[in-house]
Amino acid sequence: MHGYAGKVLEVDLSTGGIQTHELDESDCRDYLGGSGLGAKMYLDRFPGDVDPLGPDNPMILMTGPWTGSRVPGGNRFAVVARSPLTGHWGEASCGGYLGPELKAAGYDGIIFTGASGKPVYLWINGDQVELRDADDLWGKDTYETADILAERGKEESGRKPKVAAIGQAGERGVRFAAIVHDKHHIAGRTGMGAVMGSKNLKAIAVVGAGNKQEPADPEALKEWRKGVMDFISGALVVESLREFGTNANLEVGSWLGDVPFKNWQVGEADEVIGTLNGPTYCDEILVKNYACWACPIGCKRVVKVDEGPFKLEQGAGPEYETICMLGTNLMNGDVASVAKGNELCNRYGMDTISLGEAIAVVTECQEKGLLSPEECDGIAIGWGDPEGMLRLIELVATNEGFGARMAEGSRALAGSIGGEAPDMAVQARGLDLPAHDPRAFHGFAIAYATSVRGGCHCASTNLYLEQGSSVMLPKIGLGENVEEQSSVGKGYLTARAQELGQIFNSAVVCLFTAIAWNEDSLLEAMNAVTGFDYDLDEFMRVGERIWFIKRGLQALWGTDGEEDVMPPRIAVPVEEGAHAGSIPDFELMKKDYYEYRNLDESGKVSREKLEELDLGVLAGMLDL
């Protein structure tokens, strides 16, 4: 097959057995790769109502047809399993270099089953694949682990391997623990690091063997790439990302009402933005830019803090979401402290979005008298308190005492506090919202509620369509500029945007490059690489099919539309800022969305729709 290595590894951690399976070409055509093909593989092995942190929860790492190709941004991989944070479908994706390296080793993905009786890591050096003892790595952070395995691998193979590892948070079962790839790249959301830790799998280290996946039509891909690169080189969004990283959105986002402040309670705070924005970040802590494999943008940041209480050695810098969730949402305007918090999260291996929201809940509960510092193991915290924030980060990573309550995630934490606290946890399906406010862009509300993994801005392209940074797609009904603070038509827009998002997360490609391509360009790239010869309708059905198989997995675990809800705080308008007084009409959008998706009033999928998408097996499993 073109665009694929053609085989996946299956590693039984309980027995130590390792097998190689050939990919099914029809599955690749129907689900592409990444989280889509991962979902199909998970359903094929569906373990029932398993404990997400038990040995029977498969964990699958998958690349896609664009990973390792000449498609700009084709450097990502996805990790999927049942989420220990939400109890629902879990997935996280990551850029960097490991995805292309795995394909160069000759594999499209890795399926992990069971759990090892002792700490191990997976060593891949082309055809040499084996589980190795990781007792000496257990207890070390992700940076130390990456350095040790890089040097160890170089001595053996002559090249430094690409490493994905967990830190102490994953080992200790923090439910939003992340997987960290070579210090700079994070598969952050839904607790995939905790799943990895529950399997006693410390790391994956990969050295490629020079395998190349030739595209089906090299000349067509070359011509396509030339046109795309010309467009990318002159795009304003790309220039902003190159200059300021993802933090380019902070100042513009605050003008538009996109940025959360004080746990989503206020609409603007210029004094905080002024000390966290792109220019300040560059002046105070930036050392240089950093790019993922085959990336024409280079939005990653390398930072350093030379002195003061938040002194920091040169390393990976915080992204926009971290700047917000450890900065603006806590009213913390100290950029050095945010960089320090980011480093701690990277080292321990924790999602900064979910962690930041848990800290915000504690801060608000202490402010309103629902929690005392004594109940928080002696830690007092207020708004704009970087020292308190850093102490709580350290506490959560231990998963002990009050830290263990925070390590369950904001929804469970707020529920254990009671009173008005549950309304303070700004989450959907148990997954904390990213730093994009639905009161400013109404479609976000229905996008978060119906996202297959919960509050997520990467499962759809709403963010870019509603903010006007994406090209319009008239051939799929997205050809007009969108009124941001309106709910009219957002149900349809969101459904189509989710189909695009599922394609991108399965292809797998960076959204920052993909949002610049129209329908024809997307088709040309996919057909040139794979030779599948999709037409537009079939291609969009791929995205639709992927959404429905993930929704079906949710239903198999016992939830339908009862969690298709908007966080209560989003129904409370702010009094200042660009979105003052604005509230999404959630029921209007939900009605339109359900009609398009052919869901009944309870949010249940229909047999008719599943069979139309060749998901009859899933319909049978759901007893439809």
C-alpha cells in the first residue's frame, strides 16, 4: 500500500509476546490511520466495560498515511484507549519526530495489551523489537528518561532513538497524565500517560531503518506540495505562528473574547495579557524557535529563565493553552512562573489544561470558603499566585493526600467538594475545556459537548472556521463567513467541522498546516499519497464514519446524549470584553446537530445511519 508501512506491532505486556500483523487495506481506506484506525482496532478487540487502568484496556499508538510523507505537517501520531479521566473514549495526539521514525522502522503503529508485572520499555530498531527492563528508569522524570534512552540507544545502534515516555504522574496514576516525546512534544489529553503507567510501560524508544513509503503519484504530490508551500510561506497566520508560536493567539484572542480569565468568570484582564503576550514572551524568556519533522512553520518555543525564583534551564517553552490555563485563567501574569509550571508538567508528564482547571477550582473554592488551606495539605492559593500554583503542581504529581483528589480531575474534585463547586469545573464529558470561550464563538459549545473525547478544540475545525483563520469550504456547505456570536447554523457547521477534524486526526497532520487547504487540495494530497482515488463525498464519509465509531464506543460504555451538555459556567454571561452578555443558544444548535447526525432526542445513534456507513457490526453490538 502507498502511504503505509503496511504492518503494525502487537505487544502483549502480560506475556512479553510480540507479533506483527499486516494492515487491512480496506480498513485503511475507511479509517485512514491515527485515531480513526485506532478506534476500529479498539472495537475489533472491544474488551467490554473495563477499568481504564486495568490490564484489559488496550492502548494503541498509530501513525497515518501522511505521517512521514512530504505533506507539510505530516509528523504526528495518535494514542487511543479508554480514558481514565473521563471513562469515555480517550485519545491524544503528538507531533515531533517519533511518528516518522516509527514508519521508517517499518511499522504504522503499536497495539499494547495486558500489563507487565514489572517496569519495561519497548525497544524498536528496525526488525529488532523487544521489551527491556526499566527498573532503573522507574521513578525518573520524562526528561531524564529521554536522555538515558537516547544515549543508551546511540551506543547500541549508532543513532539516538526517538523516545516517548511517562513521568512520575503516569507511574502514580494521575488521571490526566501525559505521554512526553523527547521533552518538547506532548500527547497530553485524556490520561493516556496513566494508561501507559498502569501497564508498567515506561517508554517507547524507536530507531528507524530507512524504510520509505513511496506515494502513489510522486509527481502529483510534488506539484501539490509546491503550490501549498507557496501559499503557506505568505500566510499571515503562519507568519504569526512562526514569530510568536501558538501564543500569537493570546492578544488577538483576548480582543475577540476567546481567552478565559479567573476560571472563566470575567471577559478581559489587560494587565495579565500585557505580561503574557507574544512580544513579552519573546523579550523575556524566548531563546529560539523549534520545529517538528518536515514542518514549514516552527511554532515550538525554546525558553530560558536566567535568574529569580522561577529560574529555568534552557528547554521546551509553554504553548498557548498552557499560557492560558496556568496564566490567564489563574490571573497569573508572571510569564517566568508559567514557563516553570510548564517544565514541571512536562517532567512529571501531566496535561496542563486539565491540571490548570483543577488548580482554578481549588483557587475559587478557597476564595469562596468551600475549601481551607488546611484541607489542601496546608497550601493556600489566591488569584495571581504563582508560588501557590507551583506548589499544587508538585502536590498533584505525588497523587497523595489532597493531591490525590486533584489528580482525579476537576469534575471529580469539584464533586467531592460539593455545594456550588461542580459548576466551577468547566468541562465537557469530564474533559476540561481548552482555552477557547464558546460565549465568543458559539459553535464551540456544541463542538465541545459532542466531541467524542469531551472538551476538545482539535476534534473539529470550529476554532479556525469561526475565527476566520481557515479557508472556506463551499463544496461541503462551509462557504460563507461566520457570525461569531450567533448560534444559527452552528449545528451543521460543527458536524462538518468535526468530520474534517476526524480526517486530520487520522491522516495524521498538524492542523496549523491543514486549515490552509480547501476541499480540492485535501483530496489531491490524500489521493496522491495513497492512490485511494476518493471523491469528495466518499472522503467526507470517512470523517463521518470515524465520528460514529467513536460515538458508538461511548454508547457501548453506557452514555448517549445525557452528556451532550454545555458547562453551566458558559451559560453565565461575562460583563466585560468582546463577548459581554453573549450566551450560546445551546438547545438550538443541539437540535440542528442531532437532525444532521440522525440522532434521536436522547442522542442515540440509529441502525440505519450505522449501516449506511458500513458499521453494521457496531449496530449489532449496540442491539439496535
